[in-house]
Amino acid sequence: MTARLPVTRALAALVEKATGRPCGIGELPRVEGKSGFEPATAPYTILDSLPGEFGGPPLWDWHADAAWSYQVTSVGERGDQVEWLADRVRAGVVGRTDDRWSYDLHLLEGRVIDRELTYDAGGEPSVSAAGAIVSYVQRVTITVTPA
């Protein structure tokens, strides 16, 4: 079975490349600033791991396929901002050009055999101490087989 961490890191890098905005893994992304690394300004995305599913041989057999699920939360100050960001996430993760994925998702220890958008919630406004923010939740599943 392919380890999850390389898939998580590769997916975060893909989201950053597709959106042109920072992506944090499980937390607010940090970017290099004047005084070292600082919290990113909106818009940005946060990638969270969700429960995975396994298929093929028994789990003790390292040749089983793994379907790793993630939640990508786009965060911004306005509804149009997070919709734009979510469109870029969607196009990056499951978008296709002809018969190929629009963005490659390379792994050293395995091969991606499927990508699926499983949930697309739309924008959700809220108010925090920092002011109004809007978030847009999408869930994707990346299925990997050992190389």
C-alpha cells in the first residue's frame, strides 16, 4: 500500500500550482514575508485528510490499493473570490485536457489510478473576530496503487 504522506504533499503542491495561491496542510498556510514565515493572506486553501478506503489484497499485504480522501477548503473574503479559487481547485484536481489530466500528480512510491470529486458544497459565509470570511468546501479522493 502506498503511504499517505507523499500523496498529501503531492496533492497540496498540485493545488498550489493550479490555483497560484498557498495551500496549508491541516492549517493556515504560511508564506515567506519580511520577518520570516507569516500567515498567508486570503485567498488560500487548506487541505485536510479524511478517512481512506482500501481495496485489493488484505491490508497486511502491501500491494493493496488505497483511496485517500481529502477536504480542500478555499478561504477568502468574498463569495466570488472563493468560487474562483474552488473552480481552480476543481480544474487542477479532476480537470482533463484531451485524454490526460490537466495537472500531473506524481508519486515516487506509487501510481495514481483515479481522481474523483466526491463533494462540492459551495460558498459558506461566516463572521470571525478578524472579520467576514467565506469558505468553500470540496472533497476529493485520490486512488493509488503501489508502483
